[in-house]
Amino acid sequence: MILVTGGAGFIGANFVLDWLALNDEPVINLDKLTYAGNTESLQSLAQDARHTLVQGDIGDRVLVSSLLARHQPRAVVNFAAESHVDRSIHGPGEFIQTNIVGTFNLLESVRGYWQGLSEAPKEVFRFLHVSTDEVYGSLAKDDPAFTESNHLEPNSPYSASKAASDHLVRAWHHTYGLPVLTTNCSNNYGPYHFPEKLIPLMIVNALAGKLLPVYGDGLQIRDWLYVKDHCSAIRRVLEAGRLGETYNVGGWNEKANLEIVHTVCHLLDELRPRADGKPYQDQITSVTDRPGHDRRYAIDARKLERELGWKPLETFESGIRKTVQWYLDNPDWVAHVQSGAYRQWVQKQYHSGG
Ligand code: NAD
Ligand code: DAU
């Protein structure tokens, strides 16, 4: 079996669902169930004996060590993190705690477990750390895309905390020989994406008749990958990645934020036209920019393609259409995540002067 952390979040839930759709190897899912953890995303596994959800913190060494000892996983896939840049600007403390201290404690628990394994399971064991392209910093318009040999130059509390965790993972391999793999992926989108992030926020606000807040000039560029393609890349790296290596994951889909928002509006015009017949883009509004806002990210994923033969299946056009349709088809999931805590966040970020 495998141990997944953060498997009730956006990417982790997609990973667990896809994993169990593709094979029968059981998953222990350790998730703190913060505001971003959502058991409704895993509802289809409620009666499935192959999936066990354990509420807990990656930083809890007693809990993690006992889970490892009891279930003897052949791999740990670490998704657990605080993941939202804007929240890290308002309050970096949780990011330091989970992304750095939590990863440190997780590595120590895993190291203790791995060192105690007998030869055969020790040989096959893997620790896969899921990280982000944001650790590389920001690109100018004509810079080449990030490769694995770029320096880490993080600019936000979130990306600095992720870069720190990447360094810890690297050091645990170099110093203790822990068999680690790291993936650095670009912006994901798709089903079960919490509507604090750009694409789902635009969809839910548009449908609710609210404004669509674009930071600054809206010309910042992100490199978008459909979440299921990220999950397939993680499976492939877990299966065949070289120990101690990092692999960039991306789909060569650079888009300016304004283009993304217009695309979402056009799809909604087609799939769920406004009652008054007007276009959704009338709801777009420019708001105060994010402090320290990275201008451009772009991922060079050729190493993953060359070494492991991975390629994404979705184009941006097919992936974004599926995504908008998923939000239209799942109004209950959307309604339930917009809880009191979510409304407090929206008030703080968009209605209180930032
Ligand atoms: P998310 O915020 O949707 O989910 C994070 C999950 O981790 C939640 O279920 C939360 O409850 C859990 N969690 C938080 N702190 C925890 C702790 N201390 N112990 C155990 N569980 C904890 O995040 P996501 O978008 O699914 O991202 C998952 C991972 O992928 C993160 O490490 C993130 O840095 C990385 N990543 C995200 C993207 C993206 O575009 N979303 C891109 C590249 C990499
Ligand atoms: O690049 C990978 C990263 O992508 C992940 O590591 C992060 O966990 C994930 O949250 C994401 O970070 P971003 O900051 O790029 O994503 P976000 O959806 O918050 O914002 C995308 C872009 O849209 C960014 O340039 C800011 C802008 N934006 C965002 C929001 C929420 C707006 O213009 N308006 C908004 O309301």
C-alpha cells in the first residue's frame, strides 16, 4: 500500500481517486482536514475498503510513525501543504509550520521507518515530495522556461516555505540516503479545486452574479496543467524516477490571467448563458495587485518526457471545458465549500482593502 498526505485537498483527492480507479493497491490518506481538506471530494470512496482516511498532521511524529509501522507502505506521496499564496501573505505562520516544520517531522518519521525496514522493502521504498514551479521565482517575458537546474529564487512566503521543504528533502537524500523524488509542477486546474484559486473563483463568482476580480493589469502569466495530467506524472515518477532527482511537470500552456478569465466567461456564455443575455465578461473588474506578484512562470518539462516518456493528455482547451462543465454539474460540492470560513476569507481578501 501507499501513504498519501494531503489527499483530501485538490490535487491529493484527484490523485487518490485516479490511483484507485487504475489499480487496487490500498491508500492510507493522512490529512489534517484544514479549510482546504474536503471529505466530500472523496465521497465516492466512502464504502471502499481500499481507502482509509486518517485525520492528522504530517508534523505529528507519534501518529505518522505508528501509521508507517502498522501499514508498512512501500511509498509516501507528500501533497500536504498550505498552498494559497494570498493566504501566505496575510499569515505566513501556518506555511512555515506545515510546509517546513511539518515536512521536517515527516521526513524524520519516514527516515526512522525506512531505516528499520529489511533489505527488500528498503530497496523499493520511495518518498515522493510534491512541489511547485513557484520555488524558481519569476521569469521576464523572454526568459527560457524553468529547468530543474534553475536556482531556487522564491518570492512569496508560500514559495519560500515550499523551497525550504524541497531543500530538506534533498538533504535527507544526500545525508541519510533516504530514497526521495521531487516533482515541481506548474499551475493545476480541474475538478475539486477550492474556489479561492483563480479558475474556480472565476467560475463560482460568475455564476453567482458577482464581480470577477483580476489583480493589477491581469497580464501575469501562469503555465496551466490539467490536474489529472499532474497525477499521471506523479505516478510515472514514483514508478521509474531516478532517486534524488527532481522532475519538472508542465504542459507548455502559458496564458495571461485575463485570457484565462475571458475563456471561462466564453465557456459559461455557451454552457450556462446569463438570464439577461449579457456576456459574463461584463463582470470582470480590476482590483489591487497581489504584493510581490510573480510576473511569469513557465515550466520546461522535457526531462520528464525524455527520461520517463511522460506527456500530458489534455490540451488547455479540452481541460478547461471539462473543468467548467464539472463545476456546472456539481452545485452541491460548490455550495458546501462556500462555508462560513470561506465567506470570511472572501471578505478579508476582496472587501476589506486587501
Ligand atoms: P490544497 O490546499 O488544495 O490541499 C492541501 C491539503 O493538505 C488539504 O487537504 C489540507 O487539509 C492538507 N493539509 C494541510 N496541512 C496539513 C498538515 N499539516 N498535515 C496534513 N495535512 C495537511 O493544495 P493542492 O492545490 O491540492 O496542492 C497539493 C500540493 O501540491 C501542495 O504541496 C502544493 O504546494 C503542490 N502544488 C500545487 C499546485 C497547484 O496548482 N494547486 C501546483 C504545483 C504544486
Ligand atoms: O504555480 C503553481 C502554484 O499555482 C501552486 O504552487 C499554488 O499552490 C497554487 O495556488 C498556484 O499559485 P498561483 O498564485 O499562481 O495561483 P492563484 O490561483 O492564486 O492565482 C493565479 C493567478 O491569478 C495569479 O497571477 C494571481 C491571479 N489572481 C488570483 C486570484 C485568486 C487574480 O488575478 N485574481 C484572483 O482573485
